[in-house]
Amino acid sequence: LEIDALYMSGTDSSITAAFAVSSILVIIAVIVLVLRNVFEYRQKNAKKGGVK
């Protein structure tokens, strides 16, 4: 919601800041998804007696 308010204020610097914050949030989301998949893969292999 803060990002939307920042974007709606209309100044060039606030629009740039809104896109920067949005980009950072997207990067964090992708990192979380990758880490989650890595941990799930490791746990699945550990249950099978595979790679630690």
C-alpha cells in the first residue's frame, strides 16, 4: 500500500522510488522461492537416504 501511495503521488522521484521498492520485493520473492525449493529438494533426498 505504501508503494501505491508513493507511485500515486506523481513526482518523478517518487515514481522511481516506487519501482525500485517493487523491484526489490520481486527479487526477495524469487530468492525465497528458490531457497524453498532447494530445502524441499534436500529434505526429499534426505528421507530417501540420498544426499545430505
